[in-house]
Amino acid sequence: MLNTVPFFFFLLLFLVGNYRISVAEKAGFVGRNGTQFVLNGERVYLNGFNAYWMMTTAADTASKGRATVTTALRQASAVGMNGLDFVVYEAGRYKIKLIISLVNNFEDFGGRKKYVEWAGLDEPDEFYTNSVVKQFYKNHVKTVLTRKNTITGRVYKEDPTIFSWELINEPRCNDSTILQSWVKEMASYVKSIDSNHLLEIGLEGFYGESKPERTVYNPGGAVLTGTDFISDNQIPEIDFATIHIYPDSWLPSQSSRTGEQNEFVDNWIGAHIQDCNNIIKKPLLITEFGKSSKFPGFSLEERNKFFKRVYDVIYDSARTGGSCTGGVFWQLTTNRTGLLGDGYEVFMQQGPNTTARLIAEQSIKLKNLKCPPLVTHSAV
């Protein structure tokens, strides 16, 4: 038996919507209708945040420990998945939806490299090809999806608190055909167990061989990741597309050139909205974006301008019936999670000039949005 610490990223979403449509869906579960998300007959928009630290923090069952990262990190390996149970329970209490990532590409909290090591192998890309490693992943998926929450008593695959599953956070592979084959296999496997929830891959949005003219929008080196935004998201079992936006780290030579970063952000989001509208024909979520205090020229004012720019594009897309109807920033923290600070953390203190104010305003704008009529589509 493998002695492991389960890895999960949590993307927490606030759903807002007010335009009722007629579309078949499972009560309580978020579904999709063409390029739009729907819940209980209503079109919904999303605004939220990443909080990968929540499971390890919640792993310490003492009330004080749930807010103390140091203790949580020491004890996480012994506690196992009870921390996940608590996060899902608490999210449900506050009517927040979760996107749960099932594995990380990188080594943080284990990642795909750990699966390869468990099989006695050396090459990281064997995560996608080796039958033993793939079975390890499938075993993990089945364990999570069929787990009964120790607090709520509800099986995960039947819990509408979960918005969607994510196959792998920011996948990398030297061969795009190998990665796509893995996505097809694992997406089909997830859906064979859980037909209630939406599913996405975990892509950053890099363009590949299926649409080479779009690669001009990629940041440098993106073609080496082995991902293909168009063809990967056209896999039938994948319900919606995702992109990330990190101009500070993606454009390091331009980290202090606000104008060039703004142009990149506008082009990056715009191209993906267009492709989801016209080619992929599925919803688009910006599941990670942020601006780091560790890069030159950072200020709260500059971060707020960046957030507003992203939020404005999302709002304009939602307002006109476009495919992009939500964003999830990286990352929300509290003062007691300082050890997990990576420069991108946002503290939710209130004030006239804080990022928290912008986040709240975006939720209000989306909630009050009067969206255009929606044509009902059959699920594909």
C-alpha cells in the first residue's frame, strides 16, 4: 500500500446568475449549455480564488490548528483525506463551489513524478504511458470520487458542492500526442464513475499544432509543454476550457513594461474567448491569474489595475453572451498562512483601495448582469 499525502488544488467559486432558461440538467449540479454554465435552470457566472493550502490547513482537527499552516504541514501525512472532507463540508455551508484538481504536474505535494517513483521508474513522462502508473492514478481517482465524506455522509460524486474535477494541474509532456491520449483515457475513466460533475483538464491555454497560427499568442517556450488548447479541449468528455495568466513570469524581460503586459493579456484572453465561441464551443474559465510582489515594479495599485483588466474582459464577455464568464485568481491567503506566501497572495482585508474591493465589485457586477437570450443546446 502506498504511503502518500493526497494532492488537491482547490479553486473556490461564487456562483451568480439571474436569467432562467429551459435545459435538462441534474438538480443542484452545475451543467453547461453550449458555451454557458447553468445551475437549476439559471445561467450562472463565476468569481473565485485558488487556495491550495486549505486541505493541509484543515488536516489538523484542533480548531486552532485548522488555521495554523505549520502544524497542518507536519501532520497532513497522518491525517489523510479527512482534511478534504472538512473543506468540502465548509464550502457547502457557505454555498461555495469547488474545482478540485486530482494531481499536480509539478513536485509540490508529490506531483506526477512521485507516481513514477512509486513504480520504480525514472522518466517523468512515463506517468502518461506506463500501465502501472496509470493504474495508480485511476485508483486515486476512484478512491476520491467514491469516497463518503466523514462529516456530511455524502459520496463525493454525488455532492453538488463540487463544481468540477480537474485531471492535472498544468500538465507537461515532451510529446503532445501522448498527453492527449492520456487525457482521453482519464477523462473517459472519470466520466465512467461520475456523470454528475463537470470535468476540465487543467490547461494554461498554450496553443499547439492543431492551430499553429495561434501560437503567436503563446509566451516563450510554451510550445514545449506538449499541450494544445484547441484539440485537447475538443475531447468530448471535457466540459469546459481553462486558461491561466501570469505575465510577470511568462514575460520576464517585460516584467516592468506595463503596456506590453496589458497588450499580451488582452490578446491572450481575447484569442481564447474567440476560439471557445467559434471552434471549441464550450465555456471558458480563467482558473489562475495573478501579479507577484516578488517582481520589479510591483505595487498594490499595479496589481489592482491588472485584476481590473482581467475582470473587465470577463464581464464584457459575459455581458455579450460570450464563452468566458468567470475568473479565479491565485491565491487567497490569511495572515496565518504566511509560510505559504509566494508573492501572489491576496489578503481579504477591506478598504477603499484594496484588491478585496475589486473582487467584491466583480461579483456584484456579474450578479446584476442582464444577459442576452440564450439558445438552448444539447450537451455534446
